[in-house]
Amino acid sequence: MSDLRNLNGHLEVMETPFLTGSTLAYADCVLLPKLQHIRLAGEVIQSINLYMLKYYKFVFKSKKYAR
């Protein structure tokens, strides 16, 4: 997580659209697929968490669970 925070901080202060300048570089091409995997995994985890929260609500409201 700290690496992602560091990258985010770097991108915030950059005055160029890419990691090392105004054009897409090798570093961007290496990093982008890894970030895409993280982004997609995050979306999947978030949607799973939403369904689990809904499930928990039903479980906690059930009479059998309250016993």
C-alpha cells in the first residue's frame, strides 16, 4: 500500500501527464498493466463486500442468529 501511496503522491506533484515526462515511456508501459490489475481487483473486492454487507444484514436480522 505504501508504494501505491508514494506513486499517487508522485503523480499529484508531476506537471506532466506521464511518469517521466510529457510522452509515454517504458516505465509507464511496465507500470500500467500492474495498476490495471490492482484497479480491477479493487472493483471486484468492492462489489463482493457490498454483497457480503447485504448478506450480513439479513443474517443479523434473522431470529435464528439472534439465539
